[in-house]
Amino acid sequence: MQLRSVLLAVGFSTMASSVSAATVISVETFSVPNYLDLLGDVNVLASENFEGFTLVDVPPADSAPDAFQADVIETAVGDFSVSPGSQSGSGGTVTDPNPNLDGSQLAVRNGNVYGRTDSTADIFPLDLPRADQFLDSNDVNEMDWDVSVAGDLAFNTLFWVMSDATDVGALLTIIAGADEATFDLGPNLSNANKQIVKVTFDSFVTSASVTFDNSKRNDGLSIDDVVVGISPVPLPASLVFLGAGLAGLGVIGRKRRKS
């Protein structure tokens, strides 16, 4: 499996189209405590762990289900799709252990696919009797995620678990938002590595777009335990100083009245 570079481009549309939201990207190694800490700081509007998809035989049928595959996979956190003009995957991830996949579509899969694995069972081991499914880019070189929440609810935070990126000497460059915030992940992370990717905006948005753009096909990644929600928005420094100044004026006024 080879991956020279991956670009993750994140765009967004704000509640008022004339307003742009700055983007902050953070990436940390996945662990259950790290994920639960993030989860505890967010008012969750929607989440997706891909366990609700029924895996089916991919013709010609095998004795066991292979995957749920489609050009567009609709989820509670928006639609994942193969980008127009994306090159189909043809590497080992596609042909083994599921030789009936043709690599032209995304797939919800289970088990261990060359290091791509589920994270739900790690995070919530007692909640689901069988939790082992995840979204696989299926070796296509570009995948889009149109983020949305039912009811067009506004959000300012996204995070998810991403596995098997930047192994074998690769570099993952994450580019986000109109301000082109960047984060470089790797190279030489271990096979089956898991990372938590978090994207925050400094104002609320009702939709966002995320593009996973590989420099070449045949080395993808998996996504699981996606959360879209609301986290506290820090006040700009100018407002903090203004508040302190107003508070100081209030103290002075009280002292004058007492005198």
C-alpha cells in the first residue's frame, strides 16, 4: 500500500453567504479517553458509526456478505460520494478480501481491511453487540463529504476517527476552509494507525464540504464515529479586553457613588 500525499480540503457555507468562517484543524492519536473527552465538550447534533448499514453480497455472490457499496452513501451526518472524475481503485484493498468489488464506489465494510478497522467497538464496547463497520474510501483517489444535519441545524464542530492514513512513508496534508488552514500528518505512521481529526469554525455553519483527495489511487483510508455538533466558541481577544474594560468602569462608578 503506497500513499505519497493526501489532501483533505474542507469548505463550508455559512448561515449568511457573505460571511466567511475561519477554520481550525487539529489531529491527535486516537484513544478512547481522547475521543470521549472531545465528545464530552460537544453538544452532539448528529453522529454516524455506519453500523446501521446492511452488508450485501456483491455479484457474483459469495457465501458471505461483502459490503454495502454505492456512488453516494447517505448518512445522518451528510452524504459521502466519489468525486467527479475520481480514478477507480484497483489495489489490494479492493480485490482482497472482497474480490467482487470493482473499486469505483465507496463501501461500508467490516473486519480488518489492510489496517482499516472499526472504532465503535473500542469506544462503546457495551452498547452494541456487534459493532465492526466503517466507511472505506475503497482506494478511489478522491472522496467528498457534504456535511449536513437534519433540519438544517447550525454547527461549528466536526470530528471523526480516521484509520490507516500515511503509512509506508506517506504524508497527509489537511487543508481546510477559505483561509487554507493546514495540518501535516506523517510520514511513516504505522499500518492501521488511528487518528482523531477535528475541524472547528469560528462561526456557525449550516453546511460544510470535506474532500479527501489522494495524490494517487489505491491507497485510501477509513472513517468511523463521525460527530457533528456545537462546541463553545471562544470570544475574540478584542471582546475579552472590551469586557474587562467595561467591568473596570463599573467598579470605578461604584466607588464614586460610595464616596
